[in-house]
Amino acid sequence: MKHTVWKIYWNYQKEEKWLNSMSSKGLTLVDYFWTRYVFEEAKQGEYIYKIEFLEHSAKHIESKRYIGFLEEMDIECIATYMHWIYLRKKSANGPFDIYTDLASRIKKCRLIRNWWLGLAFFEAMLFVYEFAIVISCYQDFKELMIFGNFAVTILLFFALFLFFGLAMPMHKELKRLQKENKVYED
């Protein structure tokens, strides 16, 4: 029997923990698409889940090769969404760690942080553009245009801070890993 759950996660680590807790309750993820999780009943704790962020979109040839490589290691790709892939491995096959060294964990953190910062920068450019339109409309007393543009400007402002806020935990994790790496190098 299938169960559909609608849920928003902004932190992939919390999302990963939730997927593993669902697995421990006997629900296995079979499909995902932006906020929609589809589960089927299974043996409790049958799978361990990981969420991976790819350098390229999941449809890119390099990403397809990487997913194929993971499948050769008995890691199943359940779903893809933009640069994110949802992976699972049978818990009977042992621990599930994709990144075992500091260098690859640092690279992953940097990649995710830069993704969110890139989106924040794009939102900042749109915000400045829309804000200029609002100022222009205000000076020309185009009241009807001001309301719509002002609403868009506010939404862009919140999106800018959302994306920047999503980058900050990754930035802190990156700094922590770099500090740890420096200790090992010394």
C-alpha cells in the first residue's frame, strides 16, 4: 500500500534523518518530487537513505555516469530533483557512507553553499531591479503599478534572505571541516 506525504525540508540532513526514521517504521521511499514523498510498506529498517547534491543536474552525462557507478555498488537511486538525488542501500549490506574522507566532504559542503549563495545573488539582482522600478513608479505616481511591483520586491527580499540563510549552515560546516582538515595536515 502506498502512502503519500507532503512535507517541506530546507535542510537535506534533517530530511535524510526523517527518511531513515520512516524506514525504521517500515515505510520505504519509492518516489519523490518537490515536497511529495511516496512510501510503500516494507520491513522495518530495510533501507538506509542518503541525499546527494550533484555538481551538474541529474540529467547531465557525468551525473548519469556517477549514478550508474553508485548502482554498481548496490546503491539505488530512488528519485532525482534538479541537482539532488535520493539514494538508498539495503541496511543488511552494512553502513552507507558516500563521503569517507575530509576532502570530499569539504567539496560537497562548498558545492551546496555555493549553490545557495548563487541563488541568493540572483535574487539580490532581481530585488535591486524591482526596487528601482518601485522607486520609479513612486516618483511618477503610478499607483496601480506600485502595488504589484512592491509586492514582488517584498517577495524577492524574503527569497534573498531564505537562500542566504540556507547557505549559512553549509558555510559553518565548511569552515568546521576546513579547520579539522588543517589539524590533520599539521
